[in-house]
Amino acid sequence: MTIRPLALTLGDPAGIGPEITVKAWRALRASGPAFMVIGDIEMLGAASPDGASILERVTGPGEAAAVFPRAIPVLDIPLPAPVVSGKADPAHAGAIIRWIETAAGLALSGEVSGVVTAPIAKAPLYAAGFPFPGHTEFLADLTAAANHDGARGPVMMLAAGDLRTSLVTIHKPLAEVSSALTIQTVVNVGLVTAQALTRDFGVGRPRIAMAALNPHAGEDGALGREEIEILRPAARSLRDLGVACGDPAPSDTLFHPEARAKYDAVICMYHDQALIPVKMLDFWSGVNITLGLPIVRTSPDHGVGYDIAGRGLARADSLIAAVKTAAEIAERRLDLSRAA
């Protein structure tokens, strides 16, 4: 590939992020895509059976591609306190945040081709005063001042196999989802998704499905009016804007193979509506992709795994898929910029 290395942030150091980072490097070292880890080099060494022998400290992304086949290139930003596997610690929050900020800055400057983030735990970050619901919203804030050609996110997309799901609400309690839905927000998610399908996934004429909020798509108002008052008008608006978007359909009919053949992505109204079908289709290799930002960002579609951290049991499939997906998107964007 002709793209520059990716920046990979270690996430919560007490979780499985360090372990799966080492495993991802082992899987990709010969073929790529290359990445540079942003994190604590000593802690990363402790996560590997080979210790520091497979790590190499670098001063920036320019060194990473040459280092990657023989060692994990690490931009070392140390932690202020020791790590106990499986134990959340707000003392780590400042370093975790700095890792993400550094990666975003390198992506905005073009020094890396994109950002891949290992999982973070929200509770210890909140305890330290972190004001964002998660990675997605934080990265949107970090990149808000940068130019972006197209509808603006952030929009969270989950992808596995031939299924892509985009979320209208992300980290909202279920009781608050209905009040958070508006025609404007649904339309924006549709626009961001359609534009990303063309730019980042090479889909020439994107077809969008829309999942209803209520059972049986509301049964003409008998089981809820959100479809009548918000979702159908949003679908019409998207069609008026040139996006091939269907009317809201019951979500229990949208995810079987025959249905998936008729669309390129589904707009989902809430977190589990989007994530459950993706994880049912491919539990180990799903990818979280942030759409509508001026930088490329992906992550695994799982959490920090405190229950298995430090035991050598974590699978790196999703992180490997996230690295490959980020590189593929970055390559497509580079090709488009060269053709412009």
C-alpha cells in the first residue's frame, strides 16, 4: 500500500488493548498495513511473552514503516501509575486521553493515514472528569475545526461481512432514544452514510434501508407515531436529496441474507438495534467505523475485556479487521484526492 502508517492507540491499559495490539502486529507484520502504537512502551512490553524484544521506540510516524516488519513501533507516552490487569484506574485517564489527542493530531496533519483505537472503559474516564460519552464524540470534538467535504458526523457505523449499520443515537439510554430522534438528525445520518459508502467503500449508487423504531414499524400509529412523524418524512427528505432510501421497515425483517442483498447500509435508531445483528453475523471480526469526520477512524467492536485481561485469552480478530479497514478507506481517499 502507498498510504502512510496508521496510528493505533492502546485504549485502557488495564484491558485487553495491549494484548490484542501485540497479536495484531504478529498477524500483520509481514503483509501490513503498518501501524505505529501510541502508548506506554513498558506496559506494552509487559503484555507480550517476548517483552521489550519486539518493541522499538520511535519519534514519529516517519520511522514506523521501516520498523514495523521487525518490531512494533511505539511513540512512547508513559503512564503515571502502574497497571493492574482487569482493574479500572482513573489515574490512567490523562494518558489515555493524551494518546487519543496525539493520534488525532497526527491524522489531521497527514503524518498518519488514519487512527485505530483500542477499547476504552468509560467509567474511569468519567471519574477523572472526561466530558464525552466515548471515543466517537471525543474525536468529533478534536476534529471539529478541520475542513470536511460533505455532511458532517460523527456517525457510528458497524460493519461485518456484507452488513453495515449506521446509528442515529449512539450512547443513549433506551428510554431517551425516542425524544432524541428528529427528522434532521435522521436525514444527516443518511447523508453521511451515503456519502461514506461512495467515498470510503466504493459503492457507486448507495442503497439505504431504514430500521423502524417501533414493532411492526408502528402499525400506522397503533404502536407508536415516530415512524409517521419522524422516520417516513426523513426517508422522503433523503430521497428528495438524491439518496435511495427506503421507508422505515420492521427491524426483525431487515437482517436476513435476502434482505441484506437489497441495500448497502441500514440506518438504525439505537445502539443495540445496530450492534446485535452485526455481532450475530460475525461476533469476532466486526469493525466500528466513524463516518463524517475529516480523518479515518476505526476500532474493534468490543469492549475492554477486564474479565480476561492479562490472561492471554483475548482474540485480536476485530482489531486486525479494524486496521485493515482503516487502511482500505485511507487508500480509497488517497486515490480520490489524486484523481481530483
